[in-house]
Amino acid sequence: MKESNMDRRIRKTKQQVRQSVTILLKQKRIQDITVRELAELADINRGTFYLHYRDVYDLLNQIEDELLDELESVLSKYQPGSILPNTAQIFTDVYELVQRNSELAGILLGDNGEWNFINRLNQILREKCLRDWVEHFRTENHETFDSYYIFIISGCMGLVQHWLKNGMKETPQELAALTEQIIMNGIKWMESA
């Protein structure tokens, strides 16, 4: 199906707005961004902005939704019970997603991150991990799972934040291999490294 000129213009406008809000979010919090300055930076008029978004919060929410939908799509490739044999590949896929969206991810997960986004991200990851936990260990012991999950996800979030802050020197594959080593072997793997 051929893309119409209208579809291309809408996609281009949304891309300009997304790039502009990313630039502004590096400088200030979302509540301090006005539609006027956003439209000016994106080189669109405010009416065009309001054709697509109610306000700057709606814009940010739509961007977050797109990222989280993409994450769910990545995770849905893996069936419950397949997490252990595919740990490195799962993390590679997730880290590639972060890398493709590094500027925005750095803002959303950074020191002044958007808590709503982080909470929604945690919920998606928790549901996926819980399904895999129940399937793999054949247990409904949620108390043990919660401890395991909090420990792993906090470590992974910290690792991603560190990776983003330090210029993503490692490839997603290298970071995934490190993550797998830490999760599967803990500190013991350092003795042989």
C-alpha cells in the first residue's frame, strides 16, 4: 500500500515534535515546557500541534506509549518458560531498543526521570517476568518472586542508567552478556574473569 503525502506529512510533523520535546526535556521538566516554545522549535504552528495532541503531557504520554508498546512487542517474541535459554538474547533485544531511543530513554530513566513511565515500565516487566517465573519454576510463590524481581530489575535499571550516562561504550550484546553473567552467576563470575 502506497503511503499518501498526508501520511508522510503527519509522520514528519510528529517526528519534528518528538525531536523538539526531547531537546527541551534535556533542559527542563515537562511541566515547564510550553506548547508555544515546542511548536516554535518544531517549526510548526500551535494549531498543528493541537491537531495531534491535547497538551505537552498528552504528547509525552503518546511517546511513552509508543516506547512501551515497542518493549511489549520485543518481549512477546519469547514464550513463558523460555527466559533462561534466551536470557542474553532477550536483554540484547531490550538494550537495542534502549539504544535506538537513547536520548529519550536517558531522559525518561535519568535522574529527573518520569516516574509514571518508570512505573508503567516496571509493571510490564513484572508481568512478563512473573509469567516466566511461574512457568519455569512451577511455583506460585509470589513472595520469593517479588524479592528476586526487585533485585534483578533494580540492578538492570541501574546498569542501563549507567550505560546511558557513560555514552553507551558497550554494545547491546556486550551489556546483555554482562547482565546474564550477573543474574546467573552473581559475584562468583568475577573470580574467573
